[in-house]
Amino acid sequence: MKYKKYFRKTSLKQKRVGEFFLKEIAIKRPKILLEIGVFHGVTARNICELLKKIHGNDFKYIGLDLFAENIENKDEIIPNTKFSNPFKNIYFKYIKRQDPYSLEAVKDLLKKFENNISLIKGNSNIVLKKIDMSKIDFVFLDGGHDYQTVKSDLNLCREVIINGGTVLCDDYDLSYAPGVKKAIDEFSYDNDIKRTIMCNNRFAKLEKH
């Protein structure tokens, strides 16, 4: 399955990376998937299109993001939400009249799946505590890249792994965000979790041994 960009920004911008990611989803065939770090919603749309092909309408996508550029944690890495392509700026400013990095814009992108999705605006350190993780099959972790944020997110997703699910972490070996790798390695070691590094150190897959 091809990874489509839908005229928006995505962290999985390289074709091979996006298609590798979708292949992992296709192998696991999750029915309830949680994405932490939705950004413009491109990966969310690709996930929903794939799960629709696999399960019909019998799937659930949950997306969590701050949907805001201003955050309190000064150590956090803020994604660049601005387009270098002037036509995209014109499209969103004057035609769509949307900020693509907003809850409303992502809902619009996913509107064909409105009965299958749940989008949540908030801090993962708080919101994840309110989600019933026992029902989640698969987590795509691509939220905050600060060490403490990643460690907290992983600890709150631990139940997914214990129950036989998968947590796939993006940006495992990112040079300007070393806290991601440190948090994943520590979590894997401390909890005796199987860690598989994939796609030229891009992803870390966490599962039970």
C-alpha cells in the first residue's frame, strides 16, 4: 500500500519509510490503534485507509496531540508546521481557511472515517492515564521527543505490550533528540521488553519476548 501525503506535512516524508510503516501495520492487523503525535493527520489518514481495507468498518483509531505550537516544556522539540511550498500556504490560508496543525483540520482530513476515529487534544502525560490501554492493540509513538516525555509515554503504554500488543516508536536514533533512544533503551531493559530496531534505526518496535 502506498503512503499518501494528502498535500500536508508528515514526519514519514520519505516514500520507503512511509511504506515500511504501513507494512508493519498490515502485518499486525490491529483493530484498535492509538497514535501519539498526530501532527497534520497524514499518518492517521493512511492508517485509517489501511485498516478500512483490512477490517471494513470494524476498527478504531485514536489520535492524541497537543494541536498547538506553543508548549510549556522548553526542552521539547517543536515540529516545524510551516510549508516551504508557497502554494500549500495559499491553499490552507485562503482556500481551506485552516491551520493544518489544528484539531479541526485533522478532523476534516479524516471526516470519511468519522465513525471510527477519536481525536483528543491534550498532553499525553495526562490524557494517557484516562485511556483504557487494555483495549489497545497497537501504539504508534511519535509525540514529544524529550527524554522525560518519551519515558512517561512508554510507561503509560506498558499495558499494551504486556497484553500482547505492539508499541512502534518513531525517531529512535535521532541525532538532535538523543532522549528518545535513551528512554526506549531504558524502558526495554527495565521491563524486560523485546526491542527490535528497524528501517535503518528509524523505528524501535517494542513487544513481549
